Amino acid sequence: MASASKTVLFLDHTPFLGGAQLALVELLKKLDRGKIRPFIINSTAARDLGLTAEYEGYQLPYQLLPWPRLKKISLLSPLYFLRNLKKIIKIIKREKVDLIFTNTVRAAIFAAAASLLTHRPLIWYQLDYTFPRLLFEILKRVPARIFYVSRSLAEYYEGHGVEREKVFYLWSNFSEKLADISFKTRDDKRRELGIKEDEVLLGYLGRLVNWKGPQILIAALKLLRVSGYNNVKALIAGTGKNQRGDNEAELKCLVREEDLAPAVIFTGWEKDNFRLMRALDILCLTSLGPEPFSSVVLEAMMANVSVIATTTGGTPEINEPEALCLLVKPGRAEDLAEKIKTLINDKSLAAELKEKARLKVQAYTTAAAAAHWQEIFFTLLKS
């Protein structure tokens, strides 16, 4: 290892394979190991849910801790907090950490305390709206820099216009994965899924939880088929296992009740979802609550797939300054069905939106993000 390299601690507590976690792994893979040595701390549950396999696959050093649930306050909560904080500080000293980086709320709270006690600079990368506002205001003076994944999120935490608080949109390495997926491979995947040449394949790729709204896609599919669009099918890829709001079983029950089983394909969670994405005609982002900034929308655009998304959180920002996808209000299955009809019937519009989107999202690659983060790390350490 070069003597000039700096150790950055990436503190995370989210153990499942979500978009933010996979994006972080891909980012660490792209960092220049001669300049940045990454070290990860995550929850012990990460081993059971497959995230540690990602770390090991890329030879990323890590350590797991039993993170306490801060929302469930008890008399033992301070003890659990102090116990983990002590372990984190020990790791910081042992690994000679120069900088701390967090991308989840619970980790940000621990990192703020660790930063104060060890005098290591801290970066908060805010990815969601779940940080308690009062606590955020109290602790926001600790990080040297705060980055938000969208303007919507920055405005929520009143961080817009502040010099040390900036917007840094999410990234994806999806375009690299797609490079080897030919049209023949796409056709083979569609045949494997049982999709005929004249059929339109809608897609939902994400966690199967209530607030993400996969049930809205099923409702829209029902409306489409009732109105005569019998050549439309839906692919639902993901799982709700071990997640709050898990509605996977309810979705499968709903499909049976609505007599949609022949038209809906459940694949479960798939690591190589770029093949599934390439097979789609239209991706539907159906989130009911604010989506800070959706990585799956970027991935669909990289795959030259049409996108319909809800007008929540930071998602509409990708449509600026010109439309790249169609937007609908959350929870409106009727509106979603109408937008799907628009893309099916107006092929020139669909092609125009896809091409504009494909060109714009070339700036959101993981390689570009890694170079930018690396510059941020060294600028901060020098200052």
C-alpha cells in the first residue's frame, strides 16, 4: 500500500441488498486503492442477508457489529449505544482511520459521536427522509460536510444554499453491466420469461414493501386488461423479506384474487437484475412516499427502457430541464394505466424519451462518482 493512502471508514447499519448498499459497494470497488483504503462497518445481519458476500467478492475489508434499534428505546438503550460506540472508536484507532463516511441515519448518529471523540472529519451522505429533524439540527454541526442525494432532500433538511451542504446525485455502474447484454440475450431472456414478441412487459424492480407501491402496478395491470390490453404483462422482481412493510405474500394473494396469475411474473430477488431490466419495455416506479432519488430509474434509462415514475421526492429532478420519462401522482392506478397506454400507443414519444434519457444518465456512472468522491475526501483531509 502506498504511504500516501488514506483510510476511510464507511459506516453503515443497513444489512440488506438495497440500491444504496449496492451503489456503495460499487463505489468502493472503483476507488483508487493506492490512494484510498476503504474499511466497512455494518450490522451482523449483513452476513445472513448476503451483503458480506458482496464485500468479500470485491475484497473489501469489513467488521460486523450488533447494531441496536434506536427507535425502540429502553433502559438498556444507552448501554447498547455506548457499547457499540466504544467498539467503533477501537476500530477507528486500530485501522488508523483518517475520515469517516456514513450513508444511513443510525450510522450517522454513531459517527457523529465517534467523530467528536476521535477528532476524525466526518461526511454525512443523506439518502432518505427518516432522520429525526430535531436530532438532525442538533448533530448537523458535527460533520465537516453534508451531501444530499437530491434537492428535495436538501430542502427537507433545510440544507439548500449552505456552503458545507451540497447535492450529490446517486450513481450506478449499470451501463457497464449492460455492455455485454446484446439484443439476442434480451430476446432469450424474454422467451425464458414466457413473453411473446407482441407482448408488452411492464416491470417493477425493488423491495416488496407497502410504501414502494408494487400493489399499484398490479391494480393498473388489472385496469389495462379490463380495457382490452390483453398483451400486457408485469414482471415483479424483489423481496420483502426481513423488511418493515413486507407485502410480498399480499401481492401474490392479490394476483390470484384478481385472476392475473397468467400475466404476472414474480422472480424474487435477483443479483443480476440487469438482464431483467433489459427485457422490459416499461419500468414503473410506483412509490407512494417520497423517494429521495431512485437508482432503479437511472438503471432503466441506462438500459434504454421507458420509465413511468411517481412525482415524489427527488425523482422528478431527473426530468429537468426536459422530460425524460412520464410522471404520475402516487397511488393513482388509473393514471398509471393511462400513461402506460400512452407509451404503448405513441411509439415515437417512447423512443424520443428513451434516447434523451440514455444520453443524460451517462453522467451518473459509478466511475465518475468515485473520482468526484475521491477528490472530496482529499480536499477535506488537506483542509
